[in-house]
Amino acid sequence: MKRSLPFGAALVASGAIVLVGCSGSSGAAGGDPDTLTVSGWSVSTTPEFQLLADGFEAAHEGVTVEIVDYDPTEYNTLLTADLAAGTGPDIVTQKEVKFVTTFQEGGQLADVSDVELPDGIGGADSYVIDGAAYATPYRQDSWVLYYNKALFDEAGLDYPDGSWTWDDYVAAAETLSEGTDAKGAYQHSWQSVVQGFANAQSGADILAGDYDYLAPFYERALALQDAGAQESFNTVSANQLTYQGEFGTQRAAMMPMGTWYVATLVAQQASGEADDFDWGIAPIPQADEARTGIDQTPVTFGDPTGFGVNANISEDKQELAKEFLAYAASEDAAVALAGIGITPAALGDAAVDAYFAADGAPQDDLSRFAVQTHETLPENPTSSETAAVQNILNDLHTAVLSGSADIDQAIAEAEERVASEVGGE
């Protein structure tokens, strides 16, 4: 799953970004006791790292925070190599939850259970292993439903109101396809666009090895493809369609996507890369009516992004690094992050106000509700088995949506593979 440029490159930094070892190789961990190094990626287009560095420096006179810029496509590989060689950064950014156990089992992450976090912060449980925390979250994206108000108006269809089930979504997509020149919906090719919702809303554990609960979610996806209400998986893959292009140029009236897309769409409409149209955000549709309506808390999914501390630096440096973790998770940092379009893990009212303050962001109450109110369950369980299981489930996803296997066949094969290759639980 990829994230895009928040609110525009102009926000990258007010000062110069300090890069250490752009190829992914930094100096020895530790070093100057008043300098912290933090791993990052695509720093020139990912302003959150420098924003947090600047904020921490402002509150800690004499402390310098330097960003180690890694290749995003090889981030975990390069970072693992640097840590093993003793040249890793002081603060280890956790880009993907499914690799947290790799660092922890390698003895590369310090126990940070004593870092104080704000009440209600999202994503913290994803970093707990055997009762101890090995990282803390600073951002927590969740999946919501984006919709084009102009296309709804053209089709004579009421906007989403927070009460939708997936059956309502399918019906709306079909109506929109018939009443406009656009597809009713866009489903990107990622497995998470189907499986993330199925896992969260079914209360399933992907490590258990039973996947029958996926069937109704794939049945709906195939039905939308067959009806022409969304582009087929094969077309999306073969033509390398982008979700930004499909929704931003009004080729699709609805799109399930993560909250990071708010910043991207605002920036692209401002630059002219996306069309100028009114849009809104609704809670993601639910598996049944029990969790629908604005008096309920909808269930969705999303993994946090967080910071860990290099276990092989001095105790004094670890304490300073923990102070950085506490700051990054704080409500003050959350407001600053929200101001550049990042969905912070501490998503209080002040952060939500900052998030929607940008020109071009939707201002309706339902959009605010959708971003702030949800039960966000992790896409990736914190386990050394997660990466292997997800690879198998990605094969299931491709087989079903490409038409190379029927749903029952693909599920049976995935269950057999998890049992034999991973062992299940």
C-alpha cells in the first residue's frame, strides 16, 4: 500500500532537510550525544520527518535531529543491513507493521514501554510484543469512502449518509454507472481493498488459516466488475491505472481509500492535476447494519506508522530518543502533522480542525465524522508469520479477481498453503 505526497511539495520544509547517507548508509549509531538520527524515506516529498525534527529541536535547545534518507522501495532491507552492521540510526521508523517483529527478534529495538502516550492514541497495540512496546505511533491512517458530489447529483442519487452497508454501496455504484459517464466506483488492485475490510469487519485473524469469510467480499467485487460498475482488476493491472487518476479526473464516482488521499486530492485540485469538483468523505460501508449510522462507530482498517529506538545505542541516547517518541506521539505534534495533511495517531478535535483547515478540503459534518470516528483494526497482525501469510493471500486476491480461479478454489488453496508453508495458528 502506497502513500502519496501530503498537501503539496511547497510544504516540505521551512528549513533545509539534513540528510545523512542518502543511499541508506549512515554513520555509527550513537555519535554526538546531542544529535539524534532518524530513518526516513523519500524525504524531499515526505515532509512529516522534517516537521517532527524541527518541532523537537525547538523544544530541546542544543539538540539536533538528522534524517537518514532511505530508498523507499528497499527501506526495510537497507535499514536491516545498517542496524546489523552497527551503523543504523538512533530512531528506527517502522514503515510497515509486518516487519516490526523482524527488528525486534533481531535485538535491534529497545523496549519503549515507558514512553508516555496520549489517551486514545491509535495504533499503539500494533507495536506490543509479549507485553512490551517496541515502538510508538505518530500517524494512523484509516480507510474511508471518497465520493464525487457532482456525479451523485448528475445521477439523481442521495449522498452517502453514514448508514451504508456494502450492499448499499453496490446498488449505488450500479446506479451511478447507469446515470453518468463514469464508473460507479474504483477499486484499486491492492489486496487490502478487499481483504482489509473483510478481515476487520468479520473479526477474522488471518494467521488462523481459515478464509471462508472472504467469500462475500469477493462476490461483491466480482459482481461490480461484471456489471461494468467498476474497472476490472485485469484492466487496472494491465493499464497501470492509478487511484489518483481515476477518482481525480472523475472517471469514478466513489472510491474506498486511506485518509492520506485527502492531502493528495486537495493538492492535485489546486495544481490542476485533478479536476475541480465537489467531493466528500463518508464512513466506509459496513458488513451489516449493526455498525452503521452516525450514532455508531464504523469498523475499518489501517496500520500505524511509528518510531522505535535502536537497542544498540547508549542508555543516555536511548532516553533522548524516547523523548523524541513521546513528542512525535503528542497532541502538539498531532496538530502540526494534521496541518500538512498527515492523519496523526492522536486524532483529537484540534488535530481534526487543522486537518480540514486547508483550502479545498471538504467542510461537511459527515466528512469530519468519517475521518475522526472509527474503530480502526490493523491490516497486519504483529507476528513473524504475517508477511508470509499476506503473500499467500495476495495470490488468492490476484487469482480471484483476474478470473484464473473461482472463489472457493482460491480460498481452499490459500488455506492449504498457509497450513503447509506457514503452519497457521
